[in-house]
Amino acid sequence: MTREYTLSMQRRTSRRRLVAALGAGLLFGGASLLQAHEIPARVTALAFFKPDGRTLRVIVRVPLAAMRDISFPLRGAGYLDLARAGPLLVDAANLWVAGSLELRENGRELPAGGGRMVATRISLPSDRSFESFASALAHLRGTPLPAATELVWQQALLDVLLEYPIESERSSFSVHPGFARLGLQTSTVLRFLPPGKSERAYQFSGDPGLVRLDPRWHEAALRFVRLGFQHILDGKDHLLFLFCLVIPLRRLRPLIAVVTAFTLAHSITLIGSTFGLAPGVLWFPPLIETLIALSIVYLAGENILGAKQQRRWRLAFGFGLVHGFGFAFFLQNSLQLAGGHLATSLLAFNVGVELGQLFVLALTLPVLAWLFKRVPERAGTILLSAIVGHSAWHWMADRAGTLRQYRFQWPALDAALLLAVLRGLLLLAIVIAAGWVMSGLVRRLLPARQREPAVGVEGGEAG
């Protein structure tokens, strides 16, 4: 039985029960029915996944207001009629909960209709049972709310317990939580309880796609390599920085020195931020975004005035530290997908970033070489740098405006400040050591006669 056929049969069953409920309301009177309603603006879905032996238990909580196309019976002043809502709760759970889940075991998709609907419950908005899997399971196995409970339907929560047959609790599980269709803005909080391991929590906005709940190291590595590669291609500011960085470079060794300096620097701050060595204040991210735009403006200006190779790798190293913080901000929410392989995922993301940079350079350098054969190099460098710098100037102004909205406050002199200073000093020591290593590498790559002259001047490199 295919997934589409199963969902079609579930919808037909829902319609038949809906017609029956409407008919009963019209026949007996005295009870109103909630008509189909609009898509909620914001929805939060909570879910637990726990494999146990040959069974995968899935517990989900969603707002009842997100169950569209189903009219629940009401009584009195808009209270949910719990005595008559039972059959429709099963329909809603099948259509909007079970029908929104795509589950895989060891890469094999579990049948859409293979899950057994064990229980459905209506809960009060004040219910705290979803603080843990054990309390949520006990709640769904416990006594339902009394039929006389006065609960406004917009405030009701729908809890669902599903069980899927699996081959082993030690299998590798993946899930595509398709709850994004429940609201205009949907947040999904998913907690996975693997046997013999600590609980893993995930939080997504919208549709996250297929999520590996307990990835193997190579699965995590592949995902983060792809993530780093895509981030470089999607990040306009990083692309323009690279473009400005290499416009005046015509030789392989200076190019290697500059790209290596940038790579080494952003790797330091990316890894340092991930392990808590970066400031945690609210104004720090907008400051970094402003400095990233400033780095492009500065490089564009230096290209116009005439760049020097001796300064070029230093600029790449210094601004690379800033860009590394930007990479860390992007990576922060994605690290939840690393499972127990944080170090592997960080390394893989860096590899993806470097592959993305090499891909961009492989496209950019031949185009620049072709262009400078037809246009005087000095004029072409000035024109291209002016265009890039103009765009980056506007970004810098906009981001500086955002930064000014944050209020800077001097931190209190306490143990937390001392710890932050120690972390900053540790990061600074790592940066100084990396700069010293990079300086020695540059001396090997570039003889003294190649480190002094300017580049980007008329006729190419001097010397």
C-alpha cells in the first residue's frame, strides 16, 4: 500500500465521519460544530522518538487549532465537546500527525500506514507532561480529561501516541517531520532517546527535510561538507571578499599564501566560537556582520590605490578572523545535526568551505585573466574594485545602523567576566601562534624580492 493511497483513504474516512458529525448536530440540535478554520499564524509541534526493542514509539503534541478541514463538536460557549470528539481526534491524528511523518530505518522508509495509533488525548494548555518522554507516555496511557471539562477549542492541545514495528532499536533512524504545513510559521522541537545514550534535542523552523537522528560519523561529515560548500556559494559577502582578495594576484605562490592565511584564520575563530571562546553578548553578531562588509570596502580601496603582497596575506589573515565568526553564526543552529560527532562535523564544514573557495577561485581566476588580456589591468582592477566596494559600502551602512540599535553596557566585574577574559586571552594566544606559523610559511613561499613590490599597478606585478 503506497503512502499516497493510505493518505487518500484516511481523508475519505475523515470526510465520512465529518458528514456524520454534522448530520448528528443538525438532527439533535443544541450542540454547535466548529467550522473549518484558517491556517494558524504560529504553531509549535513537540515530538519524542524512542526505539525500544522491536518498536519505535513516537509521541507528538500539536495545537488542535492546526487541525484544519475537521470540524470538532462544541457545546455551550465554544467549549470542546470531549464526549463526542473522540472519533474525529483519530482522524485528525492520522491526517495531520501520522500523515506528516516520513520515517526511515537504516535508509529504508517505514510504510506510511505501518504505524499503529495507540492513543489520542486532548490536553489543557497548562499541561506539563511533555517535559519528559516518561511523563508524556504516562499521560497518554492515563485517564482522559473528564467530559465535563470546559476547554475552549482554540486552547486545546492534541497528543498522539504512535508505534511502528522496527527491526532493531540499534538501527539508524531518520525522520522528515513535515509539520511545517500546520501553520504559517512552524517550530518543531524533536527529542530522540537512543538506547544506552543521552537524549538528543533538535529544534527546527519550517521544513528541515530529512533529519538523521543518530548519524554515523561519515553521514555527519558528508552533510557538513555539503553545508560548508553551499554556504560559500550562497554568501555574497564572503564571495565578494574572495573576489577583492585575488583581483590583483597573478602568480601562484602569492595566491597560495593569501588563501592559506584566510583559511587558517577563519578556521581558528570558527572552531573557537563553537567551543565558547567568542563573546556571547547580543551586539557581537551585528558587529561582526558590519566588520565583514568593512573588510570588503577596505580591500576594494586598497586594490584601487595599489596593493602590496607583504600586506596582502596579513590582511587576509586579519579579516579571515572576522569572517570565521560569521561562519560560526551560520553554523550554530546546524550543529544539532552533528549527533555525537562535533569535531568531525566542524572539520567537515571547514573542508566544505575550502572546497567552495577553490571552486569559486577556479571560476574567477580564468575570467580575470581573460578580462585583463583585453582591458588594461590597472583600469580593470580599479573598475571592478569600485563596483564591489560600492555594494559593500551600502551593506556596511545598513549593518552599522542595525548595530547602533544595540546598547553597549560595561560588564560587571565578577567571575563571569574573568572567565570571559581568560577565554579571550586563550583565543588571542592561538591567533598569535598561528600568525607566527603563517609568517614563516610566507617567507618560504615568497622570496624577499617578491614580498616588497606592489601588485595591481600598471603592467601587473612589479619585480
